[in-house]
Amino acid sequence: MTTMSAFSAAVEVGSDRWCTVWVPQLLGLFVNEPSERAAMRALPDAIAAYCAWLAGHGEPVRRPRTVSVKVVERHRVRSPMRWGNYNVLHTFERKAVTPEDVARALRSMGIMRGETLAFVDSLPRGALHWTRPSQTRTIKEHLQHIAAAERWYLQRLALGPLPDLGRTKDPVERLARVRILVGWRLLRLSPEERARIVQTDREWWSARKMLGRFLYHERYHLRSMARIARHNKTRVPAGLGGWRRY
């Protein structure tokens, strides 16, 4: 069991001044706020909540008593960051991953997926078609998007060709099929693939960036689905995905 208190921050500021901050020590953790100042202000609490979430699921991390953060890199990008977009291959993401890194990521991905499925299972009949103002996706469409993105992430690192998973209208079944594929492929990454840095569609990718995005993306959309449920007067358990608030 380890206790961490000093964390690094990798910052991306978009053309719209929205800011996304990543924490190299905590795969998948991010904050996305209207300004860099707001993001850095929100980061310590987000770190503490994420550590508590991991520890609560048996991962060897304790919630730090105090959190200090040092910005280690900062980038300005030409695209807007309002919707949690990302562009940069950060310095920390250039480091090759180890089999242990992959195993740890898969455990965290499994925890996140378990909470997503438990959340969906708790919803009343018909809730998959809910949405809320400012949202273009229903809960069902969020689930479908998560599944599509996971296959897409594998393709960013040129890990194809990938098998056809067949068609299904059930978003939960689609999530399951894609996750089996993802687990199968990640556990078979070669040493070259674990160290690979490749440009795909004008964006640079690495195995470490890919692993972080698997967690980031489901966590982002789990919060969106929780917000939809709360808008529709349905109780949502606190702390899903390590979020302090929805």
C-alpha cells in the first residue's frame, strides 16, 4: 500500500480557453474546466476522490492527506476543449508500458465497467432513452459510443486487423463483446507495440496514451449518464467512477 501526496500535472488549453489536465501517476484521471485556473483549483480534490475510489476497490493506493501538484508540461492547442477533447501526446505518455502497467489498467477498466453496468442495471424501464437539456445523446447512445470508441482506440495504435464482432442492438451486449476484444488484444501486446509511437489521422498515439483514454472516456460518459439520470429524478449513487460530483 502506498501513499502519494506529490503529483504532476500535464495541461492542455484549447482555443476556447477550456482546459484539460492529466495526472501521470493516476491513469485515466483528468479534470476539464472553463479555464486553466479553474482546472488547477479543482485538481487536488479530484485527485483525492480518485485515489479514494481506487482504494475502495482494493487497489494499492491510499487517499493522500494532502495533495501538492506541480505542472510539468503545458500545451496550447488549436481545437476547443469544452467537451473534454485532447490532442497532445504528453511526455509521460511516450514511455513504453510494461505488462504490469497493462494488467493494472485492465483492473481499473474492469472496476469502471462494473460501475457502469451496475448503474445501467439500476435504472427503471425505458431509461435508456432518457436525455437532458444540453445533451445530444441518450443513455443508450452514450453506451453505444463507449463501445465504438474502445475499438477505435485499438485502431489508433495500429493494432488491427480486428475481428468482426457481429451486430447487436443491445448496447450492454455490444459493450461486453468489445471489452472481450480489448482485453484479448491488450494482453497480447508485443514489446514493440508497448513502446510504439505512431501518428494516426494527424494525432500522435502511444500505448500509454491509449490505456489512459480507455479509462478517461468511460469515466467521462459515466458522469454524463449520471447527470441524465439525476435530471430525470432518479437517484444515482455517489462516487461513481471516482467523481466527487456529477
